[in-house]
Amino acid sequence: MRLLGLMTGMAFGSLLQRGKLARQDVIIDQFALRDARVVKTMGTAVAVGAAGIHALVAMGLTKKDVKPMKVGGVAGGAVLFGAGLALFGYCPGTSLAALGEGRRDAMAGVLGMLFGATAFVRLYPALVPLIDAGGDFGKLTVRRRLLERSQASNHELARGS
Amino acid sequence: MMSAQTRSGPSRSPYVVGAGLGILNTLAFLTAKRGLGVTSAFESTAALAGRKVAPDLTQVNSYLKARDEAPKIDWETLLAVGLPIGSFLAARASSEPWSDDTSPQRAQRFGANGGTSLAVSFLGGALMMFGARLAKGCTSGHGITGTSQLALSSLVFTPLMFVTAGIAVRALYGRGES
């Protein structure tokens, strides 16, 4: 399993490098809306991955791996993440790829990422109420929610309205 | 903006690379029952290192008690290790010049690879990772893997992160016409 992870990571890194995503100017230009390379790449990755993953799930070859929708954690995390990303000029995956290209800024930022993870571990018990603030909707997907809704309305229809 | 140098090697089109990432993510689900993600490996590494080096300072025991799963060196950790190796090999394979270039706008604001720039990178990386662990995902885990599964959490995280980063980039570096 570890070897598989290493190989997946190497393929991931080479794709990011080929896609020019290990570059700070590309990332910052995306968020300044000067260049859409990141969105084009991510959009294609999501379209292809969604088809592939849902096909595998339908064939019973894998199961979904969904993060819980905890309002405080997801919303608060997204805001801190966005601010940090703007300061750093890379996201976590692209910074590791930039490390492989020898970029010094990325090295400093990856050390910062280790520090940030350690701070998270240190503060975790105190953070739990913050993460859970606003409610926990569980590992919900939009597809499942829509299915539940249509089932519920079918049920109501069947009961004869 | 983009350097116009012609380089050898496979396509650099965002659509081709994006399709490659989508296929890789599908393969990950097939072989490892999970998708591309980077930051959970940092959390488990921090917990493991904290337990070994400074269990009191990091209060790692109360973290471990509050967590349902024990941190370990696994698929995700090795993925994070493989990432820079793959990028390094890809850069070498296409014999790109070793470059330390940064964003021109960012260099104007914080200097290029000087003390300020490195300190801001460290701070930004720390903030970003802290946020990623609060939300349990990053641009990969939420932005690509989560949205591919139509996960509600990822469909909230990704646009909110994009808007915040957009506002912060404008505030930090200005419009910077180029």
C-alpha cells in the first residue's frame, strides 16, 4: 500500500509539474483572474474523475471517501486556507511539486506547513467545538441528498395527495 | 505572462494534464479506495513526530484521545513523499533549466527569495495547513477529490476558498496589470 502511495504521488507530482502548476506565478495569476490554467486543469480533473469514480462505485469496485460537512471547520478552514494560499503563492500539492523543482519559497512554506500541522495537533482539543460550531451534516453528497429528496416526495405522492 | 520557451516532453495543456489527474484519481480509488489528497499526511506526521520528540509540548496524547483513528505512516504519507520526487523527475526529463523564479507580483511585494519572502512563505504555509486540517482537505482533497464525488463539504469549501484567496491576492498584490 505504501509503494502504491509513492507511485501515485510520483505520478501526481509529474502531472503538476507538466501542467505548470508548480509555479507561483500561475497560482497567483489564477486568483488575480489573469490566467485560468488552475481552473481549467481542476475542472477537467473533476469532470474526468467524477465519471471514473462514479463508474467504479456503480460497479462496486470502490466506495466514496467523503469529508464530513462540519460548518465551522469547513467554512473557517476555507477562509484561513485562502488567506494562507495568497501569502504563500502555492497550495499544498503544488508546493510539494515546487519543492521538486527546487524553489526556495516552496521549501520555506513546506516547513511552515509542518509547523501549521503541529499547531493543529497541539490545539486540537480546543478546536473541536469550533469545528463543530454551526452543525455537523455528516458525510453528505449532493447526489445522495437529491436521491433522498426524490424518494421522500415519491413516498408522499404514493400516499396519495 | 507565461514563458514562451518551447520545451520537450509530453503535453502541457491544462486539459490534457487535468484529464491525467482525473484518471489518476480514478486509479487511486480503484487501488487504494481513496482519492488524491495531501494535507492529512502532514497532520499524521506531526502527531507521530510530536509523540516521539515532544509529547508534552505538543500535548499529543489529548489529540490522540480525541481522534477516532490512530495516525500512521501510510498511503497518504508516501503520496506526499512521492509528489516532489515525481515533479523533480518530470522537470529533469524535459531538461528544464533549474529555476528559482517566483511570481513577479509577489516578488515586488515581498522580494524574491529574500528573508521577508521566506518568512511570509513560512507563515502562509502554516496558515494554509491549519485551515486545511480544520476543513479536512485542501485544493486536492476537497477541490478535486471531494468535488468529483459531489461531496457537500467540498462544494462549500472550494468556492469559499477561491473567493477568499482571490480577495487576499488582490489586497496583497493589487491588480498588477501585466
